[in-house]
Amino acid sequence: MDPRRAVATGVNVEHVSPAELYEVMNAASSQVPSQVQTSSKRFKQMLDMFGTYDALYEIAAQRSFPLAIRQQAIIQFKNAALNHWKSRKTLNDEHRARIRVRCLTLLDEEDETVITNFPITNCNEYVVAKVARQDFPSNWGNLINDIIATINTHLSTRAAAADADSQAKKDTLILRKCFKLLNVIVKEFASIKMLNGIKTMAKLVEYLYPAIFQMYSEVAANVSPSTVSPHTILLPRVHDDILLSHLAYKCLVKMTIWLWNRLDKVSAEEQETNKARILELFGVSATQVKDLTGLRTDLVVALIQNNTISDPQAQRFIDIFTRHIQVFGKFFRRLQQLSTPRFVALPMCSDLILWYWSHVVLATGQAPNLVSDSNQAVYPVRFLVQGMVLFRDSLAQWTPTRRDGTLNENSLSQEFIKKAVELLVTRFMPLNPTDLENWVADPEEWVNVEDKENDLWEYEIRPCSERVLVTIANQYPQYVIPLLEATFKQIAVQPPVPNQDINLSVILQKEALYCALGRCAARLRDVIPFNEWLEHTLSIEVQDTSPKYPIIKRRIAWLIGKWVSDASVLPNNPKLWEVLVHLLKDRGPGTDYVVRLTTVVAIKECLDVLELNTAYFAPHLPTVVSELIRMMGEADTFESKRRIDHTLNVVIEQVGQLVSPIRMDAGEQWLFKSSLLVTVSKLIESVKAESTSLGGIVVPLVRESLAPGVRGEAIINLDDDGLTLWLNALRNTLTLTSVNGAPALFDLFPLAMELLSANFDLLGKIISIIESYFLLDAPGILQACSVQLFTAFTKAFKSPLTMTTNATEMMRALNLLLQVAPSNLWGEALHTSGLFGYILTTLIEGEINRAKASTLLLSEHVLFLSRAAVLDRNMLLQLISATAPAHNLKEEYLYDNMFDQWFGKFDNMSEPRLRKLTAMGVAAMVSTARPDVLKRLPVEIFNMWIDVFYEIKEANVVNEDDDTSSGAFSLRKHWELDEAPHSYYQETEGTPEYDRRKAVYDRDPVRTVHLGGYIAEHIQHAEAVCGSAAFQEQYLSKTDPSVLGQIQTELARI
């Protein structure tokens, strides 16, 4: 019985035992695996009991219980209860009310973060947010009021308490928890997109914003030069003031961002109110960020001078202070992301952005050790990056000419732009000592991080400075392009001197300049003669053996790839490929793995363009492929191996048959193995029929990717890619047998049968593989293992995991098998395996048990029987006769119900080809002259044939291609197109399998035999068996004269 129905009708559900649940939580939190496993099983059973979730939260809220048990209880509640919060089976209104009350009793829970990764308070915050989303305000209307009241109470008591007072500590703890609760609640409601949720959020903001703003103003007032000094920051209250300000401000930011994002979606009245709040917080933030940043800078400098910057309490204060200042930047950035035009129009916005940029400029003049990616630095990198990003995305407001063509009075001067570009290129874009240390320490990881620059540019100063330069070049090309062109000419007129000892700082500046020239390639293509530069400068520099020159060589490889990928230069240049191949294969002094790995990416970018003429690359193909394979073996990280493999894939796609096959052992690294399987698949797709000789590669790879037993993890990680490789190999090969003694694809067929009966997750692809085998050598397959094959099909059909779609595909595969193999090879095996009996009884029972088979699937059963009848009607009769005793059924029952379905499913077939096949199958059964069949001739059979006759028009015409005088005829079909439906070919276009499928389609009797002649022949055969008089008296005389006349008319047109 459905448990939901049981609850609805008042049937009692088992109640949970709190004591037992406690013991289960105790066992679940133990370190004994057997106890954990047993408790897990029991807990899953208890989840369906009434009161379990209420009892879980009761355990979590009991301070007297061991912490580990309380944590286990609240984690299980968080993971399971929220999805069933509205369930009447496990919770009632009283339970839900108690849980909501308990949530707020945990506000003074001591922070146990130090001893666990799953603090109770964190889980509680999550639960409150999710429950509030469902219950506020209808069932939890007092939630926000209670939290605000708690905050006001403890703000008052905290203000009156002494700094070291335990009450002050408790007040701070509760205030911190309350503000964090409000943050998660606001965040949860801000994410709702449905109208009711939006209305609730609007009311929440209307009530909450003024209250939080007032609280923030009070607490933030305590953070000022008079209260914050190197001595006072060691006091807990000063730290807590900035912490509470930070939490309250985050809540205000979330609400303001929500208002900002909906500013154009509300009424005019709401717009004015929301604008006022946005302007209020923005104005306060713009002022405070300047004051607080100055205060922080002075404080950190003083701590450094006093040698107290390493004091833990001082670091703790500076950390939260820095994070608070960065939240201001995040607020400004989010406003800018959501609407740049509205953002730049805000009062004080231009001054704010230029203030941020001034700090970027200020930082460039300081000692390098004062600028670092640390919250303890005088100039934290994250703060500078925020300023750069805000500056970059606001540049459009200061362009000399607006979009409408008018002059902009507020444009930035040429001198400002020149200094900005020089600052970026000379100060922030060069590699710093940390970059060089990481390069030497872990070359592969360094390249991997560099390759993720698109993800890092809003967080790392060097990638960000590069993006800022590009934006400046796009907005002020009249200033930037001449500047870069002049700088380029200065270096271009000075031919490089090989092996000259150059200062490292000069090398780094040149590398930064090359980076700038690459980033602005699209703007510089018309002013920099890249091919001449390549010929006379870059090609010489890549030969330099100086130990400092890998820095330049790596940038040259990147530069070439960037110019080609940006369509600023064509890759059809012999010198370009000479330079890249040299960088790839050079193993002498003056180069390293970073250079080669960067070159790998550059080669991919130069190959992966439409304008490529492979003739320029072809001479270097053997070297490139061998070096790529060599590097793949040398790579330590699989990120690097995948990068190399991606380049190899592009090589295969571009030059096809020129590539030699590859196979490497990747150990237990599944991601890399997957990449290798994809590589070989692309190789096979590229070389088509010439892949026939690759059995030595394909068969071992497929076996390994689908290996059971000890290495069974492979089938979890690689099965899809392995099956894709297998399928591609079958579709492109010309034979299943061994070529030159290599392993044969035929050897894999037992694995295909095993997967067919066991792997139901990828059954669709496995069926396609089976079909490919049928098309290649169905007789050989059946001679070797017909019973095993059909037994595997039977298991797959009977499995409850097999989807109807897959079952339909299996029936189509069997239909194909009948077409490509003689009946003496499949007839007996169909019966012995039980497959035919399953097919027939499933068809008969289909309407009785609709869950067992869909109409589409049952139609495929009919088509299978029709095909069998057309190919060998006597074999079909034998199979039906053998099925009857095997299933304790009478033959008459089988024939009657089989034909009921046969005619019943006919109307569900829409494709003319399939309707004709069904009609031909019936005609073949008529020729057997069995009374079970002929009794349906006067009505059902004749009506079916008339329907098909009217739907399709055919004629035998003289074959115009026949040069002999034999008078050969061909069938002209007015009911179909020349080609099979696209789905028939299963995306095999361009492969040898396409030709195999087309050959089967072209010789199908449905397409080659005239339906009228076929029916006439089989009626005559039945009449001969019965005798003309008996046939007329028993069957034709019972036919409606008009129907009989139509049949005779159609048969006379042969």
C-alpha cells in the first residue's frame, strides 16, 4: 500500500523512539566502521518514522549531550529533513513549531569551529534560512522581529558592560550569530524568482533595512582614529566592533544589491524609495571606504615600524579590518556588474573610482614588499585589483567622444592614459620574484595556473593589469596604439645579440612589453609588421641559450599563438612553424619545460583556425607528433597531459591520415585515460577505413576501459569513452578479423554480450555496437555464439532497469539481424534461448500489462514478426508451435492474440515502409493456409491491404540502366524518398558503416518487391493449399463484395 495513502486515510505510522535515535546517532559518530555502517542502515529506516526530525533537533539542541552526537544529529537533520518539511507522514504542526523555537535557542551556542569542520551554528543557520523560505511569514511571522529584538537587547547590554566582562563576550557572541542569521535569511529570499517570494523579500527589506542601517551606524561609529590604534586593537572590544560592523554591512549590501537589480521593475513610488536607500548606503560607503582605508594603512605601517605586525591579536584585527574594506569594493563591483550606466551615474562615483586608481598608482611607488597578496600587507593585492577592475569597467564614461559622436568634457587626458599604460606595463605586468620562484619550483603547475588567467583576472593583479591595458587600448586607441607602436619600433631597430648577458630586470620588462603587444594584437595588426618582426627578431631570440631567456621564449610562443588566434596574422608562414617547432623540440640550454608546454598550446591555436593551409605544417608533422608524445610521457600532472592531448586532437583533426596511432599507459589516472580514448577515437574518425589496421590499439584500450575484476574502477570512469572508441572502430573498419596478426574486433564480441545483459546505464550505445557487429558479419557472429547472444538479449529485455527506449532499440537491432543472416542460423537459437517466446508473449500480454510495454515497443514486436514471416514463414510457424508447449499455452491462443495485436498496432504505424512490411508479413502468413490466419481474411486482412494500397502507389517499370534485352523491371515507389530516414543511419555518414546500412536498406524486399504482386502470389498459394472451391466458400464468400472488388482491382494492376 502507498504510505502516503495510508496517512491520508488515518492509518497509524510507526513513531520514533527518541532513546533509540540517540543511540543510533551515538553509533554514527563513533570511530568504529561496523557501528557506523549498522547505524546508517537503521537510520535510513527511522527516517520514515513519525517524529524523527523533531527528535533529531531535540538532540542537537541539548547542551548536555556530547558535542559529536549533537553535530551528527543536526547534520542528519540538515541533509534529510528540509526536503520533507511539509510532509504529514513524519512531521506535524507541533513538531515544526518546536523546531523553529529550538533554532533560535542556539544563538548563544559556543563556536566549536576549532574542533570540528561542521559547527552546529553553521548548520543551524542553513536550517533557519531554508525553513524561513517555506514558513515565513505565514507560519513563522515573528522570526525577524525576534532576531531584531535580540540584537537591540544585546547591543544595549554590550554598550553598558565592561570590556572584559563575561556578559560583553556573551553579547558579542549572540550579536554575531544574529547578524549571520539575518545574512543567510536575506541571501535565501534574495535568490527567489517566484512572485510570492519577491513580494516577501520586498516586505523584508522594507522592515529590515532601516533597522540594520541604524544598528550599523551605531557600531561603525566605534571604528575611528580615536578608538583604533596599535595599542587598542589588542582589546577584544575593538576587534568585535569592526567584526559586528562587517556583518551588519554585509546584510545591508545584500538588500541594496537586490533593490538595485530590481530598480527598473517596480512602480515609480517604490523606485524613489529604493533609490533613496541605494544612494544612502552608496554615499556612506564611498565616504567610509576612504576613511577606513587611510586608517588601516597608517595602522599597518605603524605596526611594521613597531615590529608588532606578527602579534596574533594584531593580525586577527588587521585580517577582519581588511576583509571589511574589501566588502566595500565587492559592493561597488556588484553594482557595476549589474548596471554600469547606472553605477557611473551615481553621485561621487567618478571620484570614488579615481580614488581607487590613485591607490593603485600610489602602490607602484612603494617598496615591492609592501604590496602582496596578504591581508597583512600595507597594500593588499585584492584591494588593488578591486580598484583596477572598477577603473577598467568604468573607462567608457571618460572616452573623448561619446557614442552619439559628441565630445566628452570629462574625458581623461592623453598624459593620464600614457602614465596609466606605462604604470601597467612597467609595474604590474612584469613577472615578480614569486612568479619566478613558482616557475622554477613547479613548472607544470605554473603553466596550469597561467592558463586559467580568464578565471583569475578579477583576483590576481598581473592578469587584471593585462585586461585593464586591453580596455584602455579599446577605449583610447588614438593614445595607446601610437605609444605601443613607438615602443615597438625602439626594440625592433635593435637586432638582438645572441647569448648577450642581459640584466634580469631588462628581460622582465621586455617580456611585459611582448605581453602588451600580444594582448593588443587586434589593435596593432595594421601598425606592426608581425612577419618581419618574426623573421628578423623573434626567430633570433628563440635561438639564444642564455639561462635567463626561457622567460622571453615562453612569451614568444604565447605571442605567436595570440596573434594567430586573434586573426591578426595567418599561420601560413614557414618561419612561424620553424620557430614553434624549434621551441617545442629544443632541449638544450636556454629553454625549459615551461617553454615547451606553452608552445604546445600555441601550436594548437595556430592549427585550430579556418585559414590554415596544412601544407605549411605538413613538413613538421612527424616532429610535432613525436615531441607531443614524448612530452606526454614526461608530464607529471594530468592537467598538462590533457593540454598536450588537446593539441594532439587538433593535429589529428587538421591533418587526418598523416598521424600515426598512439597508445600510452596512464596508470590509474582516469581523466587522462579518458583523454587518450577520445584521442584514438578522433584518430579513427579522421582516417576512416584506414583504421582497419588499428586493432592492436583499439582492442587493448577497449578491454582496459571496460575491464572487470581487480581493475573494475575503470568501468566506472571510462566506460562511456571506451564504448565510443569501440563504436567508432566498428563503424570505420572493413573487417572483424585480425589484420597482420593484431587483436581482432571479433574478439571483443563476448564482452559486448556481457555488457548487453549487465550494463543498463549505457545500453543505448551497447546496442549500437551490437548492430555494427551484425552489419559487419552477422553469419559469423551467429555461428559462433547465437544462443549466448539471444540469451543476453533476453536478460536485457527482462531486466527492470531496461528503459522502454532501449527495449525498442533492441527490437530494431533484432529486426536488422533477420535481414543480414539466414534463418537457419537464427531460428533454433531464438527458441532455445527463450527470446522468441519472450517476444511473442510480451506482444500478447502488452495490452493487459501496459507497464510492461509501450505502444511503440509493441509495434516493433509486430515488425519483427512481420520480418520473420517475409523472410521464412515456415520458420516462424515452427517457432510459434514450439513456444506453445514451452509456455503451457495453446497454439490457437497464440495465433488469436498475436493477430489481435498485429492488427491493433497497425494503426500506430505512420511510416509507409513499415506499414507495407506489416502488410507483407500478413500476406506471408496467409500463404500458410492456416485456419487461424485465413479466418481473418474477409475483414481484417483485406481492410489492412486496402489501406496500404491506397497509401502507397507502386509500379514495375523497365530498368533504364539495363543495357541487355532481358526487359528487367525495377520498382518505382511513389510513396518514399530515395534515401532512408536520417535516424536509420544513426549518424554514420562518411563511414564504411553508412555504406553497409545503405546496402541493407536498398535490398530490403519492402523496397524491391511490388506489394500487389506479392499479395497475389501468396493468396494463390493459400488457394492452392485449400482448394479453389473451399477457399471461395469458406473465406471469399464471406467478404463484403465492395471490399473484394477493391482487392481484385488492385491485384489486376500488377
